Amino acid sequence: IRLGRPLDMEAKARALAAVLDESPAPGSVITLVAPTRPAVLPPGEGEAGDPAG
């Protein structure tokens, strides 16, 4: 889970709860840098140069 800067943490927590309600696949990368636009990358589809993929 990538949270970005420690800003809007309450909004990020709500966004994370909503994402987890969708049951992402184990190993997915969840990005909440912008809590109004959460992103979920399936396992193995991380960004280039990223340890996730």
C-alpha cells in the first residue's frame, strides 16, 4: 500500500477501506497518493523499476 505524503490521512483511510471492500487480489499494489483516485495494480503489474513488478 502506497500512501504518499502524510496528508489527508483520514481520506486515505476511507479510500483504503473502500478498496479493501472490493477484495483486491492478494499481492496487488494499492496506491492512495490521491485519495479521490485510488489505484490498484494486479500482482506482477508494478511500474518499471519497481520491486512490485
